[in-house]
Amino acid sequence: MAQEDILRKLVRYAMEMILLFGRDGKIVYANEAAKQQIAAGEDLMGHSIADIFPNNFTENLTGIDMNCTLGHKRQDMMAYRLNMTCFPVEVQVMACEEEPDTYLCMGIDASEKVMLDKKIQQAGEEVEAASKIKSEFVANVTHELRTPVNGILGNTKELVHLETDARKLRLLSLVEHGCDNMNAIIDNILDFSKLDAGKFSLELRQFDFFNMIDFVKANHMNKIVEKGLEFFVTISPEVPRYIIGDELRIVQILNNLLSNACKFTSVGKIVLEVVKTAQFDNRIELFFLVIDSG
């Protein structure tokens, strides 16, 4: 088979629509894909390119006006079938160097691509709407939580002024400290949205590390002892008393770990260990271990 015959066959049965038209806009060749997609199998000879792409080609007295870019650049157009239905197409329109006043139009049906783009856009809008609902829900929940916590905190402060018993004052102090932490947690619930936006950051400030551990221990001591368990806390002597870090989040993590340890341990002991594992200039690395026999 001659090379020209092979090329003709490739063009004829190509999956891409291929049209040749003259300066007057009349179609002089259409391959099988173009016939099937535009004319339902009928020949397109004699029809105008303006019939198929009326938004980009307009007939005039001397020929045809082209509202498109000639060359290899793909352009989005709307193709109209002979039954007047339409579909989106990615098109290339080029002048034929071998044939003066002849133009080549190649197009690919972009219906699936357009549909996929719409689905992606719809999904993005749904995500945005869900994010807005989540933000509104979080704002409402934090507001509702803050009211009872502040009520407990206010009454506790009143009791502190009235109470003289040292043991009761210590317990009231724990309640007051817990309410302060709860308010801080409520204030930081919105950090989840910051985390989604990549803007989450730790709050670094100086605090008394040993007082923090005492507070964590006091929070869990009664519940652990009530289960008949032993509770030990050991801190490496190299750990400094004052450090700079996010005290609230350290307390949150330790509370979660100790609560789980107490929940799943029925016999034995729970140990909280803090070890300094490294130091770089004025920065230290602490290793926390919660060990249980559960």
C-alpha cells in the first residue's frame, strides 16, 4: 500500500474530527468522525463551516470571517450538529500551505472534559459550603460551652473568698485552674480551621514545669486511687523548672494519655515519666512516657 493511501486511511478513520474548507467557508472534505458526530453519518460536502461553528465563522459577500486563531493552539468552541444540537469541542484551525485558500479544522469532543470540570467545580462548592457550616457550628458550640464554664468559674471564685479550710481551698483551686484551661481550650477550638488553612501555631510562653506536672497529677490522682491503682510520677533531675513551650497542649496530651491508662488498667500501677533526651544551646527535648500495667 502506498504511503499516500496509508495517510488517507489514517485521516479518514481518525478519532479526531477533521474538516477541510475553502476561503468561501464551504467544506470540501470531512472524515468519518466528523460525519458521525456532526451529520449523523451523512456527508458534509457543500455545507459551510459557519453552519458547524456559527460563533467563530461568519459568511460574507466575499468569503468567510474567522473569529479564531490560526495555528496549532487549541481553542474551545461550540460545534452545532445538523439537527441543531450542540456540544463543546477543542479545535485547531490551520491554513494549508500546500493548498492556497484552504483551511484545516481538527476538533475533539470535549463533552466529558466539560462535564468533569463542572463536577470538580460543584465538588469545590460543596466543600466550601461544608467548611462554612463547620465554622458556624464550631462558633456556636464554643459560645454555648463558654457560658456554663464561666458560671462554674465565677461561683468557684466566690467560694475561694468564703472558704478557710486548706484542703477545700486546694480542691477549689484545681476547679478554678481546670475552668481556666477549659476556657483556653474553647478559645483554641478554632485552631482546627487554622490547621486546615496551614496557619496552626503553638503558643510559646514561659511556665513552671513542675507546677504543671503537679496539676496534671492532681487531676487524675483521685480517679486512679479509687480504682485501687498506684500512681507514680518521676521527673529527670536535668529537667529545668521553668521552660518555654505550649503548656496548655502539653496538659491536654498528658490528660488524654493518663485517662486512657486509667480506663484500661484494672490492676497494678500507672507511671508518668519525664526525661530530658537532648539539649541544643538553650533548647531542650523532653520525652514523656505514660506506662501502665493494663
